[in-house]
Amino acid sequence: MKKIILLLTLIACSIVVISCGISKSNDYQLTKNYTPDNPELFKAIAEQDSIFFDAYNHCDTKFETYANFYAEDIEFYHDHGGLSNSKKDILEGTKKNICGKVTRTLVQGSIEVYPIKDYGAIEIGLHSFSNNTNPPDEPKKISRFTIFWKKINDQWKIAKVISLH
């Protein structure tokens, strides 16, 4: 029950922050002169990011695709909501609070990908979220994210997420 409350609080806080259009500026900047150590891995993870967040943005019709990206032992760390490590709770919270209501936009050129030997990769980047009921020209708050991608049976799975606002 605590995990469900934590997840719902996490999602509610995210929606409140997005819908209030907080004008606080942040100092998040792109890494200058980033060059991937492994261009093939970079391309693969950038593609996975695109597919995953397309499913997130359209989870009312692509929920199964979205859900299949998460590893069974997912750990989701959110600076406002804390830790959630229940895939079921994350998916239920997404259905209830995100699908059809929130859209994620990647900051172009912000993705960095680093290989992790015998595991997979870490993706770091910047993105923003929009409450779909707010005006489209409303200022966006940029947030930093980190995703731990684990290669399991030739499939990329999201094992850990760090979401910072």
C-alpha cells in the first residue's frame, strides 16, 4: 500500500509541477563536445528511447509496448516521489495519471550513452513533459533523466530510472 501511495504521489507531483508551469529556470545544459564511445550502441539506445517514449506518449493505445520495456525488477528513483520498485504499481500509476494526459519531449542532442560491460548501457539526457490540457505554447521545464538499459536475451529492458526535476 505504501508503494502505491508513493507512486501516486510521485505522479501527482509531476503533473502538478507540469500543470503549474513553474517558471523556475534550471541550469541543465547539453554536454559540450560529447562523442559516443560506441556509435552503434548510441544509435541502438537512442532508438529504444524513441520507441519507449512514443509508447509512453500514446500509452492509451500502445500500453503493452510501453509495459514490455520495463524489467521485472525495475527501480524508479524520482527526486520528488522517492523509490518505486514495483513494475505493477508503476504501470497502474501510468495508466491512471499519464495516458492521454502527459506528453514527453526529448531535448534534441541531449542524449549521452555509455556502455556498461557485461550489462548494457546508461543513457543520460534532458527532456520536458507537457500536461495535454495546458496551452501548447506554455513554457516547458527541462528535466534530467538517467536510464539504465539492461540487455536481456537480445532485448533492451529498462532496469533503473533516475528522474530529476
